[in-house]
Amino acid sequence: MSDSGDQTALTVLRESRGLKPNQRLLLQLYAVAPKLPSGAVKQTATRLAGELGWTPTLFSRVRKDLVEAGWLEEVDRVGNISVYRLGEKATGERRVVPLRSA
């Protein structure tokens, strides 16, 4: 893992202190997983669930809760497969690009 990956994982760990253990574990997986330039993790829920030793159902339920709470965000959809990345709550980084007036 690179130094920036280490920093991201540590930031996520600090920011997620109040979450349930399974939620924190899933966020840590997203923090250390290989990412696309957009920060998205392009692995299926089934594969990610296997990394944690979870059923896909448990993984999807925990991920859904984290998306609803703003810890993860959906950034793309390939067919019926959604692609997610860490949200602002997890990283502390603002990703919103201010609108410019014409």
C-alpha cells in the first residue's frame, strides 16, 4: 500500500469511530482496495464480500446503510452493477466542484 493509501486508511479509521464494527471493516476494505482514478473500487459485491468472509447479502446490507449515511457514494453503474467509492464523511475531502457563473 502506498503512503497515500496508508493515510486514507488511517483517516477512515479515525473518522468512523462511532460506527458499528462491520461498517468500519467494510470502509477499511474500500480504503485499501485498488481504485480507479476516480477513487472508485471496481470489484463486485460478491468478490468484496468474499474478502471479508461475509455473505453477499450481509455485504450489500452494510454497504446500503453506509451509502444512505454518506460514508460511501455510488459513482458509476455498469449494467446492473453499481460502483462505489469512499464518501466525504469517510475521507474528510470535499469532492463538490463549485459551479461557475457564465
